Amino acid sequence: MKAIFLLEIFFLGVIIYVGASENFKCVDGVNYEENKCNGCLCDKGNLLCTLMACESHLNEKLTKCQVGTTWTEGCEQCWCVDKMGTICTLDCGEIHRRKSI
């Protein structure tokens, strides 16, 4: 199962580690999205995101938001994070449990 998970990450693209911002702490098992593009997951309190080039990265409303602000979009919680831009939960912040082998 671990091999499958690592393969999934490999095929998603390059993964970056994002240090926690003052106002943003990711929750293990919750899926996130960076600037309405890159998928992110939380692993032991560290946010890991893919690095795909997307048109949304040209949207200054997403990328140059006021750091430290939070808001909701429907059932999703969003934060403006330093050096990243907009981070929002996916699946209404539902916690997804990984199966153990």
C-alpha cells in the first residue's frame, strides 16, 4: 500500500514541502488545494503540494492575497499563506484515513 501511495505522488508531479504559516496549520488526512490548482495533503503537520503550472497562478486574487486572512467558499475553509497564496480545504475538510498494511 505504501508503494501505491508513493507512486501516486510520483505521478502527480513534483512535490514541494510547505512550512506552516502563523495562521495556517494543516490537519493530517485533510486534502487541500493551492491556488485552485495544485493538490496538497497534510502529513504529520507538513503540507505537501504538487508543482503544476496552472493558469490560476496568474490570478493575483489567489496568489497575492492578504497573508493571514481566512474565509470560506461554500463548505471549504481557505487561508492566505505567505509565499504560497490561497490554500483551501477540499471535500469540506473531511478527514480521509489511509489504510494500513
